[in-house]
Amino acid sequence: MKAVLSILRKEFLQLRRDRRMFPVIFISPVLQLLLLGYAANLDVKSIPSVVCDLDRSAASRSLVDDFVQSGYFTVRARVGEMAGIDRYLDHGDASMAIVVPRGFGGDVAARRQAGIMLIADGSESQSAMIGVNYGSMVAARATQKLVLEAFERGAGPGSRPVLINPEVRVWYNPALKSRNFMVPGVLGLILMIMTMVLAALGIVREREAGTMEQLIVTPIRPHQLILGKLLPFVIIGLVDATFVLAVARGWFGIPIRGSVPLLYVLSVVFMLNTLGIGLFISTISRTQQQAMLTAMFFILPQIILSGFVFPIENMPEFFQAVSLAIPIRYFFTIIRGIMLKGAGLAELWPQAAALTGLGVLILTLSVARFRKKLD
């Protein structure tokens, strides 16, 4: 027993002396608890929506107010014609469109059936399904309110009740198949995890084996060493992307409506971010075990804040602001936009620009730190 206690004491002394492991062991669980406690929210509310009120009557304005006051919908824009809806749904600026047709106010006044249209972005199947249900519930409440108002005005028992009938349309994923939402996201996760972990472990492995010093004393320049170490992981990432796209199309039947070359180009831009983070991890890790644990420290918050599982608009404003610095957040929008919506660079340039800016910044800072380590 004394021998076991001695070994136990030795292990704790090693952990105390290893300053790099302290934040991973003790700070990481606290941060993940905060993230899961505040940012992890499966409730769907404040759905970003665009309103197209073609009637512009008191009744249509009252109905739109009912949608806003329900707390389920947030109006991001108002357009004057149906064609204006496409831009917001294609760019991902809105997940729902509420269309009030012409004659809605007249139908309500004449106590006829009044129709509205709810258009959902099916590329986010879970949010779309819940949004449609919420929209139908708001329409039912509006119908109930009109019936009560009619009774308060003294309408006779033989009067016809007004019925607001929502016509539902789902774009990009009409069947609301969850795999059409999940599989494109898996492509982003695979690229992130594989390239980040491989970059971190590959460089740390050289240092553990003692071959890094041998590379340093060769005529190879630092930028050549960095390029030679990272380029294989880019190729591996593109091979993985090809495999995932082939399985998604051939096995799961998920359409690829947009440009595949554009998807490859933006995948390389995304890998600038993940390889940069992997390179940074390699500069703060001495062993492969440290590198793996540190990589998990970076990966889990990115998954939580990316919108892959939990809608970003439901998170507190602080975490919404933090998510703007998460590269995979933009890449998820790009993947689903290209595969499900057939979007091109004209629609995805904000996400592509953000991804490029973050990638250049992260990789530049990581390369500078790595070069300093080499010196």
C-alpha cells in the first residue's frame, strides 16, 4: 500500500509541475459546463424571419404583430414582393418567411376563410419543423381572437367563423429529412477534427521522437518545413471530403445542387483555420497526450457554438458574439448552402470572406509562434 501511495504522490507532483496540463484538466471542464449551461438550448425561439405583407391592411398588420409578440419569431426584414424572400432564405439571413396575400383584410372583414403562407428553410430541418408548428399555432390563436371579437361585437350564432388557414411550403428539403441537415454538417466536423488533430499530433510526434531537431539543422527553411508538414493534411482533408460527398450522394441520396469545385475551394479555406489551430496546439504541447487533450479543449466549444446542434439565435448575446469567431459556424452555412440550396459565391461571399479572414489571421499567428519555437 505504501508503494501505491508513493506512486500516487509522484503522479500528482508531475501534474502540478506540468503547467500546460493544469488548464486542460481543471479549467476546461468549467468552461464546458458554462457553455453547456448557457449556450446549449434545444428550445427554438426567436426564429429569424422575413415578412412579406402584400395586403398592408389593419388585419394583416395585426396578424404580423401576433407573430412577433408570440416570442417565437424575430422579424429580420420586411419585403414588398415575393421575389424579395429568396435573397434572405438563400443567404441564410432568415429561416422562415411569413407571407400575407392581397385580399387578406377583405376576407377577414367578409368573414371568409383567409389564407397566409409560411415558407420554411428546410436545410435546417429541426428548426423548420418547429417553426412551421409555431406558425400554425399563432394562426390558430389569431383565429380564436377573431372569433372572440366577433362575439363581443354581438355577432349572431349563425354568423360564419373566420378561419386563418396557413399554407405551408418547405424549401430546399421538402420532406424535412433530418439526414439532409446532419450529413453535410458531418463533413464539416470530419474536416475540423481530422485536420486539427493530425496537424497537432504530427508535429508533436516529431518533437517526441527527437527528429524535429534533425529537421531544424538541415538546410530546410522554416516556411518550407511548415508547408511540408501541413500540406499532407490538406490533401487528406480533401480525400475525406470526397469520400463523404460520395457517400452522401450515392448512399443517402442527398442532392448536391451547387458547385462542387467551389465547395472544395472553400473547404481548403476552412482548413486554413483548422490547421492553424492545430499548429498552435503543437506549440503549447510537449507530448501527444497533451496535444490530444488540448485539441478536445478547442473542438468541443466550437461544436457547441457552431449551430450544428443548438440554434445560435437561442444563445445569450455574449455567446452569439463569441460564435462569430468560430470558423466552422461559417463553414456549416457554406456546406448546406451549396449542397441543399445550390447557392454560389454571390450568396455565400459573407461567410467565405469571414472564413478567409479568420483563416489568414489564425494561421499567421500560429506560424509566427511556431517559427519562434524553431528559433
